[in-house]
Amino acid sequence: MNMFRGYEYVDYDVYFDWLIILDACRYDFFIKNWKIGKTEPRASLDSCTLKVLDKMPPMKDAVVVTGHPFILLRRNKFGKVLDAGFNHNLSTTPPDYITRTVIKHFKTIRRFPKKILWFLQPHHPYIGETKLDVRIYKEDNVTLTPQEETERKLMEARKKGILLKAYEDNLKLVLKEIKKLLTLIKGKIIITSDHAEGLGLPLTKEDKPVYSHPCGRKELEVRIIPFCVINKYY
């Protein structure tokens, strides 16, 4: 069994009908806010999306619904990618964009053996009840916001006492959308993540606090993700 610091690695190659990926989702916040199915902690393949995509197995029998810019750049990894759109004013794909695309293209989606819904939430920017505009892109909608700038803004938000609430509210926003989708989809449903998120909350004494999720990090804070299985055949 492949392990990372005592945790089993997430396996995207297991059998599923629907795979729901919540970008930058921490295990601890997930189990606090989600009580459906059976959830266990897993170790992510890396600490950032691009590196995780490099290590994920090709899924030529899968359709992906997403607005995630990085997944759209790696279309060749999957059988088909349906672009749910991106709101440049918010600098993200709101979760209801995914639901809307699933409903619109449901006949096409269900023909694929594997269906993947890749949400950007709870990844920043935080657009839930507690808002925090830490943007993915800079104002020109082309240049990625530098990692150092993102980390600085998250650290400032933590000092102001709003970071944890903003992150949790962003998670609640996407979980509310998933509950809607569960009325439509069935089969073996897995809810997991690509990597976790650094909120300045180290999970062990030997780890330093992390903000955001720089690539190649080993801290548990950015590597421990949920792996929830729901069997729904009715």
C-alpha cells in the first residue's frame, strides 16, 4: 500500500460512476460540514493542481465538467471536457455553473463510463457568505496572481480573523450545490480533492504553517484531503 506519512494516497483509478473533485479541500473542514456517505482521510498526490494532474492516470473513458483553467489546459488527459465557463469578475467558476452544465448536457455526460465534476471551490477567491477577494488571475484576466501575493493576502486575512470563516463559507457554498446534484446523479459517487489548503493551521508540531498551496510541499496541511464514498442506486 502506497503511503504518505502514514496516510494512504488518494487513488483516482478506482471504480466510480461520478467523481466530484473539490479544489483545495481540507479533510478537517470537510468532515465538519458533510455527513453523507463514508469519509476517510487520504494523502494527495502533490500540493498543487498542475502537479496532481501530471501524476493522475489518463482517463480516456471519462467526461469532465469544469471551468478550471488548468484542467482545460490538460484536455488530452480525459475523453471529453465540457467547459462550464469562468466568471472573470469573480475570478472563479461559481459552483452553480457546474450544476447548470450538468443539467444542460446530462444526456451526453451519462454516456461516459466515468463522470467527473471538478469544482473550483473551496479554492480562493472566497465567494461565500464571508467574502475574500484573493483572485486566481490578476486584473488582466490572463496573468496568474503570483504565489507570494496570494500567500501574503491570506496571511493578512488570518491576522484579521476572517480567513477560516471565508474558507468554510466557500466550502459550504459548493457542498450546497452537491446536495442538489445528488438528487440527479446515482451509482458509486466519490467526493474528494486534488490537494488541501494552507490556512496557517499546521497539523503536526514538526510542520510549519502554510498559506495557499505551493507545489511540491510535504506539510500535512496541504496534503490531507477527504475521500467520501456514496453508493446511491435508487
